[in-house]
Amino acid sequence: MKVRVYVTLKKTVLDPQGKTILQALASLGHKAVKDVRQGKIFDIELDGLSCTDAQKEIEQIARDVLTNPVIEEFRYELE
């Protein structure tokens, strides 16, 4: 089973990298872009788990390894 995990900064956390990208886009003429938030994507393959067990496993992995729960949040999609 393939899982894609999306990790992003919480809305309340400042995103300096996103602001830098926003400024670069504006300087290149992309004036319609209002905001940019950066994040990370992880593609993970799990083997031999039921859908319910895969969800539990990926949530534990995301909390323990992939995110800093103070400033980041995650969501995932099972494929």
C-alpha cells in the first residue's frame, strides 16, 4: 500500500521560506499570487497491513518522525 504524507506549517506559524518565494514570484511578474506556504511530501510504501492498521501506522510515523508537532501538521492519502 502506498501512502502520501503532506507536512505543512501550522497556519499560526510564520513561513519565511514561503514569503521569500512569494517575493520572488512577484518580482518575476506573477502578481496574482497572494500567498505561498511551503511544505514537504513523503511517499511511503507499507506492506502487509489492513487499511485500518496502515492508518494507525502512518499516523504514528508522522507524529514520531515526519513532523514537529509544535509547528507542523500533517495529512495523508492512502493509494
